[in-house]
Amino acid sequence: MSDEEHHFEPSDAGASKTYPQQAGNIRKGGHIVIKGRPCKVVEVSTSKTGKHGHAKCHFVAIDIFTAKKLEDIVPSSHNCDVPHVNRIDYQLIDISEDGFVSLLTDSGGTKDDLKLPTDDSLSALMKSGFEEGKDVVVSVMSSMGEEQICAVKEVGGGKSCPDIYHHHLAIMDEGRQKDLQLLEEIIDKGLKQKLLQTIASRDKIFEEQKELSDLRKNIETLEKNGVNSLKTMVNLGSEVYMQAEVPDTRHIFMDVGLGFYVEFTRQEALDYIPKREELVKKQLEEVTKVIAQIKGRIKLAHHQIQQILNLPDENPSSHRQPVMEPGQNTSAAGIGGSNGTTTMGYQTNDGTATASEDSKENLNQVINSIQKTLGLLHQLHLTVSSFTPASQLHLLQRLNSLVSELNSMTKLSEKCNIQVPMEVLSLIDDGKNPDEFTRDVINSCVARNQVTKGKTDAFKDLRKHILEELEETFPDEVDKYREIRAASAAEAKRVAQSQSVLPNGDAKVKSEL
């Protein structure tokens, strides 16, 4: 048996969680990976270059999730792993009894896989704000596959949610009360439970995907190094490890499902793993689509509850400010004196601004019509699901409202010329966030700009270098060249001035629009 040690490190599936950066360029306040943990640098010190080595950087950093202090020493010319750290704000909409929170995303979905923060003060602030009915906004920090609530802030106040609920419940009719109760049951007992179960299934698929990736990498390491036996450590539980010996690594047993294990040679396992990974990838895509569909249904149900309770629209972009027409009397507002009138507007030569405003107005009308249609569809669903002969008239009214709104939407859509890239439609069909298309385009533009800037800087340096070489080698010719360029510039300036003078001697003035 060989005494040589081989290290089998797990490989991460999916996109890179870090990017390389030279140690000498990492500053205080930046981020760095130390011992596999994402950290924020709180202190950096650099030693001088010695006779037998490079300058070294001493990093003192704090784990962004556990707040533990970590240190590392790296040569300043070497690359370090820097984590991608993101911070996103969400609105708190629910706190469950088991400590999980439900957060509202920008796209209208819910995020239900985070627990209350371990910090007692943050946790107490979230609970008190939620119980008082305040709009609580939390900041979620994510890095290297981990997420944690790192900050809490309250926005506004007012009646608590139960007070608003009972106030509206007392004034609504029996039919609307039944609709509201049915919607609450659909969300709490149906959609949310299904969402949690589906997210748990997705997490298991992620684990299987990572296990397959790690297994493939370890088998490739065994094949590359020709290792047919090895020593390893087995976790017995409670972080107690025992040394174990594997006398023959040429055959392995793999879980093929339903508790069955099949013996493979290493090469057979390498042939089988890609097929299994492809199957797992398809399962992951299907589960992701289901999660997106459930979140969409929850969003629509919340929108329907909002309509039943007659709550105002929470989207400020949907509210338009009143436009003051020319000649409108504004004396009541105290503008322009007691009897004066004020004309507010901008004159344009080609009417471009007016066309742009009309386009935005048409688009907003279509968006509002779509939202209203979705609400009518949910009302129709509730009426049909609890249909009785007495509710026939109510059903006909909702059908007529739906037909009328669909006709209105058709007329409004004819005024809009909306062009959506096929990539965006593909992302929506796959249950993904269409904002990914915008991010990809921006990242692509940034990358191209960096390449162009690099080429431009390189040509500038080349031109400067060539001019310096020419001055040293041909000083007389360079002086003549500069005299010719100066004379040419003076002639061009004289011609430009002559063309800017009118026949009567007056100077032309360029109009500014």
C-alpha cells in the first residue's frame, strides 16, 4: 500500500462563487476568502521585500456571517479568492412559528427559505415591527451559497395588519368574506406548504448534483494518480472521526435509487455519472419551473386579497401625477397671484417628448388592464368553485366584466409597439428572472468596453513610444513635420473663420435648440 497522501477536495457545481484578485490590490473594507469562509478585511499590513522572497500581505478579516476573526498571510504578487457578496432588500410579510420568515421579492414572489437572524436585537426588532403592523424591510446578504439577514429597517407605520383586516371584514358582504377566507386557505394551507415542499425537493437535488460532481472529481483523481488503495477518515458523528483503510478502490458501489446499490468499476462509474447528472439537471429545471409557478400564484392571490379589501395599489410607479394644461387656473393653489393663471409646458420642435409620453401612457394603461384582468379571472375562479343557483347573476356579471376588460385590452394593445427579445421570453418560459437578460447585456457591454479601452491605451502607448523613437533618430525631420502640422492647423482655422462670416461682414451665429 502506498504511503503517499492524496487529497480529494469537493468541487462546487454551478457558477463560480469567487473571483481571483492579486493580494496586493485588496484593501481594507474589501472582501477575501480565508479558510473557505467569506470575510471582510478590517486590517491589512504589508511587509517589505526580502532578499529571498516577495513582499507579503497580512490580512485580518471578519467572517461576514459568523463574525469570527480570521487571519492569513499571502505573498503580495499571488492571487487570492475574493467572494461575490450581494445585498438585497426585501419586505417582510410573515413570520412563522418555527422561526422562518416570508419575504416579498421585487418580482412579486416570496422567499421563504430564511430564518430569523441569530442576533437577538435584529430578531426582536423584526418581531416587534411585524406585530405592530409596520412595513419592515430587511437586508439579506448572500455569498458563497450562504444567505443571512444582516439588517432591519422600518418604513412607515399605521394600523396593524389585524386591525385593517377586521375593519374591512366588518364592512364587506358575505360573498366577499367567503372569497377572502377561501383565498387565505389557498395561500396558507395550499400554496405556501407546496412551495416549502418544492424548495426542499430542490435542495435535495442540489445536494445530489454536488455529490455526483464530487464523486466524479475524486474518481478522476484516483485514476490520474493510479491509487488502488487508500486511508481515509470516517465521521462517526458528533465530529468524532475514525481512521479507516480501503484496500481496493478499483470497484465502487453507487446509489441508483430506491435503496439499490450497483457495483461499478471506476471507468464504468465515470461513464455513468454524466448520464445521471443530465437527469438531475432536467429534474432541477422542472422543479425550478414549479417554484416559479407557485410564487406567481401566491402573488396573484395576494393581489386579489388587496382588491377584495379595497387597499390602494402599493406600486408607486402606477400612480401618475396630474398634468396641468396650458391656461389652467391655479389661483386656488396660490400660484401666480390670486387671479393669475400659469401655463406649464415645454415647447419642442418635433413633438418627440409628446410621442414618448403618449407611448408611456399607453403602456401604463395596458399594464393596468392586465392586472385588472388577472383580478377578474381570480374572482371568476372563486365564483365557479363555490357556485350555487343563487350566485348565477353574480357569475354573469363577472363574465361580462371579464369580456369587457379583454376587449379594452385588445384595443389598448394596438396602440403599443412593444418589442421583447426572444431571450427574455425564453427566460420567462423557463421560470427564470427576465432581469438576467439585462444583466448579461450590461456585463457584455462592460467587457467589450474594457477590451476597447485596453486597445486604445495600447495604441496611445505605442504612438507615444514611436514619437519618442523618431525624435531621437530623426530630430530634424520631426521638427519639419511639426511645422507642417502647425501650418496646416492655422490654415484650417483661417478657412473656418472665413466660412463663418456673412457677405455683409456680420458673423454667423449657430442657433442653439
